[in-house]
Amino acid sequence: YLPIDSSGYIAPSNYDGYSLKWSDEFNEPVLDKNSWNYETGAGGWGNNELENYTNSIKNSFITKGGFLVIEARQDGTNSYTSARLQTMGKREFTHGRMDIRAKLPKGKGIWPAIWMLGADIATTPWPASGEIDIMELLGHEPGKVYGTMHWGIANQGSTHIGGDYTLSGEDFSQKFHVFSIVWDSTKIEWYVDDNKYFTGSKSQVNGDYPFDKPFFFILNVAVGGNWPGNPDNTTVFPQRMIVDYVRVFQ
């Protein structure tokens, strides 16, 4: 049992003009297999990451109070485990407002992400499938998050545009914040605690526009990789991304 301080930003439970289409409040004692899949394995995930993703309750579990915990652990020198959960084939959405309330880990080489991929990725390989990064954080800059949209030609490098949001005088490990996108047929807007910090519009996307079809969610904490770099002797383990809820309004 992990006691969680739930203080932080509180989002509204409804929005004018929208209705709640799906949410997971993580109030059941185990992960809802009707919504979530475990992605497991190592191999770097295309980014030279170091972690091995497992389905162990050491790496992902639901704790009292209704919180999903994704825990990155060090199991030996340069040996790390974590979890990567996704909703492919179970919860897929086109357009809407997505709110995810979470408290983030920190430390050099720690790379939490809340993101989405096109549900047709098996037949339309990345980046042609499209990618919507609702939130990414590099653990050596724990007060700054990034929002990004990726597209491009299958099996080639992605074209991407995005923005970032920096807290003043604190970091994202201290309190809960709500990471959101508002996504329609012409644009995607990114928010932290309902503060808009970036808009990516259809007119900015060259080539095939992949953002008008179903996408699924991914929640993970990577360790190491090309973007954050690897952990060093300042990195404290375990590190946890704690998710209060995922909500989809349309």
C-alpha cells in the first residue's frame, strides 16, 4: 500500500458541449483488462531505451485511493524494469477532449509519457499512423513538459511540431497536474491545468493527415533513450508516474 498525496490541480468533471465517453478512475483494485493491455519486453523501443517492460505488479499496480502507479525500478547495474500500458483494440477514439491527471517522476534518464498512436499502426507503420504526445517529460528537467504531434511516411523519420510548458518554482513530481488535448478535425490543442500552450493545425501537416481516425492511449515510464539520455549516479530509484484518471469527452 502506497499512500498518495492527492493535492494539485482539480479539473472539472464535465465541460459545456461535451459528454463523458469513457474514463478509468482506477477505483478497482486491479487493472481493467477490458481497457488495458500490457506491452512487454526490452530491445530499446526504437529509442535505445534501457528498460524491460513487464506485467509485474512491482511495475504497475493500483493503490488505495484510486491511483494507477507505473514504477520504474533498478534491478542491477544498467538493468531496469518498468511498465507500458495501452488501450489498443479496446479503447480507441477520434477527436475529443482527453484529460489525464497525473504526478510525474523525475531524475536523469527518466522519461514518462502519456500519448496516443493511430490504431491502424499494424497496417500503416509509424509515423504514417500518426502520434499524439499529450505529455512527455525529461527527468533532468522535471518542471517542463512537452506536447507533440508526429506524422510522415511509413517506416521513415517523423515530421513533428510541438510546444512545451514550464512550471514556475516547482516541478511536476510535487503535485498532480492535468494534461489535456482538445482535438477536432482541424487542430489539436495542448493544455496543462487548462492553460493552453500549443496548437497544431491541419494546415501545418504536409502529406497524409493521420489525425482524423481512431487513436489509442499509451502510459509508460521509459528509462534512458536517445532523448533523455541514460540515468547516472544522481538518479534515484524507484521512480513513479501516478495516474489519478484518464477521461475522454466528446
